[in-house]
Amino acid sequence: MQFGIGRRSRLGPLETLEEIVAREPVDHRRQPGGTLWVVRSGVVVLEALVCIQEDRHPRSVGPSDPSGAACPILVPWSSPHRRPRRARRLASDPLVQETPDDGMMTRQTLILGNERFRVGPWHADPAIAYLALTPDVPRASPDGLRRCLLRLGDDGYSSVITAALHPDEAQSFLLAGFEEYDRLRVLSHPLIDLDPPRRDHDTGICLRRARTTDRRSALEVDRRAFNPCWRLDSDGLDEALDATPRTRFRAATRGDLIGYAVTGRAGTQGFLQRLAVDPDHAGAGVGSALVLDALRWSRRRRARRVLVNTQPDNHRALELYHRLGFETTPTDLFVMARSIR
């Protein structure tokens, strides 16, 4: 997903997009570290290695349909930062692979011809499908989306909700019958001569590197901090941690974990992927401390700016970001939805 460069473009039913990047595009999703080669429809020869080059080329997952039509293929979504695990084929569908020790897999990659979609149950309602684009396919076609909906309908889903989409990406979804469900405001903080305003936080608060054992507590804080639509489940936290080549996972503690932040860097762009503070500790400077930590870490890693997004009605978050030097960009991201049946 990219913000364009130096021009205004008419976006029809969404709104006019004024580009915010002076010299280079910004990709707020994963940065592909390789390519996907498809020799014929339905045969994956080389899977894209995302962010970090690893010796992780899976075997071909199935031949093309003898009729020449593209076969839908479902392959497990695997983080490039984890050690690969052997997958087994399900007897019910020879084109679906499942990770043995994960039970029912929640995120898969659906391959339809040259298009790829990440699909799975939405965390807030398992009857609703979650749909996201993959980094190596920057824009879906309306026809590809319709075929994806047919597959999701066959799998028993009643409706579908998307990940956040750039306005350029959202056009194809509108043509495929999707409607705007929600939107996110995008804010940017330049890191040249970084000197954000300081605010002393409670001296009893400690910032440290988050551990694996902190995950459960972090997700509980997330549950308390966000309404059901925007909460992260375990898969969502994994995606936030794996979204960029370099990631910083920080915990704020005062005895127990009371807040956390996930910051990423891809190239010269920094991303505040997630910030959550326990409501019982709101106003104690926990959020400010975590944001400042994210900005300084990004600056040390030679990022030129940091992007963050939040809901337009999250006034507490917007006030925090503006006070620490973020500026609202002209571009909103869109969450789309539609019924399947």
C-alpha cells in the first residue's frame, strides 16, 4: 500500500487524495524481500520471502487444473521471522495445508491465478471473514475479489471485513460491491532534528523489552484498551510484530504490565504499529513514554519519519500524537465490508 508522489488524483466516491510524500513512496505493510514465480496457474515455484531472506522455499503445493483454469490454493500464512514447521495436508482438501501444532489455522493465503489474499476468521466474530491483500500484489482486481468471495462463501462465511486499505486499493473493493465500514486517520512525525516535547511520567513506571511471557498480559491490556472491533488477538499481535524487517516490542510495567508498544522500521520509514495502555493507568504518562521511546528508536535506526494510524473518534490518542509532534496527513485508510450471501 503506497502513498503516491506529488500530485492530486480524483478517487470518486471516497475522496480526493493529496499525496504526502515528497521523494519516495511509503509502504505501510510488509516489504517483500523476494519474488513470487508462478509458472502456470496454481503452481507456486518460489514463495516471496518477506523482509528477511531465509532458506524457506516451500515445495509446490499443487498442480494446475487440467482444464487450464486457475485452481484456488490455500497455503498457511507463515511469519518470516519464525522457524518453519512441517505442514500436513488435510484429507478434506488436498490444496489446504495446516500447521500441526496450531490446531485450526486462523490465517491462510488464498491464491487465485496471479492474485493472493490473506483470509481467515475475524477475531470479533468467527462467522465473518477477515480479508487482506498481500505485499507482493499491491492491488486486487474486482474479478479476483469476486472469486475470493465465492471461495469464502463456500467455506461458510456470511460476510467479510477487510484490513485497512489505501484509497487507491479501495477502488477495486468498491467495484466488487464492498462499502466503507470504518476509516483510520494517518499521522506522520518527521525525525530530522528530533526533539519531541518531554513529559515526565510516573517514576514507578519501567520501560523494558517485552518478553514472550508478556504476550498474554499485553493482549489483556489490548482487550481493555480497545473496543471489540479494534482489539488484537494472538494472530493480530503476530502480524504487528512481523510486519517490518526490524521490530521493537516494548512493555511498560509497574509491577504488572500496564502498557505496550510495537514499533517497526522498513527502509527509512518507521511505523508505530500498536500502542495500548491499561485504562486504569491513563494519564500517568505511560503512552507518552512509549511513543517517545518509539520515536527515538526509529531515529537511531535512521528512519526519516514515523507513521501511525488511529480512529478519527479516538480523541485521547489524537491529542497524544499531536502533542508529541505528529501531524495529520490528508490520507485516510479505509476498512471495507460486504455481505457474501
